[in-house]
Amino acid sequence: NQFQLPISSAYLEIDKGDGSGVEYHTNGNNIIITYSVGGVYKLKIKGAGQFSTTPNNYRGDDDLKIVGLNNIGGFVFEASFQTFRNCSNMTINTFDNLYLSSFSLCFMNCTSLITPPKMMSSAATTLSQTFQLTSLNADLGYMDLRRCTNMANFALSVTTWSTANYNASLMGWLRMEAGDTA
């Protein structure tokens, strides 16, 4: 009945979705959410300042407990190193923008992930293994890759990326010039 959040922050307000009210966390690392009864809950998280991630390989089986990401809102992650790695049950149902400076391993092995959130990547330098072992099938041509220096294995072992979406992604990246977005 516990879950470790894959983030740390300067300040978070967390509504656990169980009617117990809002919890406040400051300077939190390894924030553990505890429920009195097991089940499916919809967490609502608000925060202030920059957020950095806690690599989820320290979370044990908590990876499988994340089944959906429905709203990102104004979250600004400093980096997303392994944030949702191995969350193989996770689907994303949001059109919010995800602001990150690094997406390295962010969604690796999220086998249920087909369409990622819109990733605002103009500051990103590392996109290595971002979508490795996912079910990705989306046009990512809007992503600004001008500062990116590492895309190693970006979508390695993705067999679901349609030719149309793959080509649209490549063409969008090719058209991008200084100051442009696709």
C-alpha cells in the first residue's frame, strides 16, 4: 500500500486521491505515499520551483504501479534520467508540454507507451535511450534537437513506429532552423 514518487523537489502539494486531504513535502527525496487500503488512486501533484528525478531503479516494484500520466501541468523537470523507466503499465493521456533538459532513459521499457507527451526539448542535450523498448508510434518532428549531442539508441528496438510517423519525425527535424519549430 505504498508508492515511492519518481521525483524529488523543493516543494510539493500531494492529494493522494483517497479523501485524506493534501500532504505537503519540502526538500523531499524519496517521497513515499502510503495508503490505508490497496487500490487504484489518482494522485494530484502541484509543485513550485525546479524538479529533479529520482532514478526509479531504487523503487523496486513501484514501476508497475504507475498506470497513467494524465496531466503534467506546469511541471519543469531539471532532468529526467530514468524517471519512468520500466513503468511498463503506464499510458499517457495528456497533451501538456513536458519541459526537460535531459530525457535520457526517461521512458525506456514503458512497453504500453504509444504516444508520449509533447516534449519541449529546446534545452535538451541528451535524448539517449529515451524511447528504447517502448511501443512508440508518434510524429516527433516538432522536437527541437539543435542542442542535442547524444541520441544514442533513442528508439532502439521500437518496432511499432509506423513508417509515416518515423518519416514525419525525420522531416520535421530536417526542416528545423534556428528559432523554428516544426
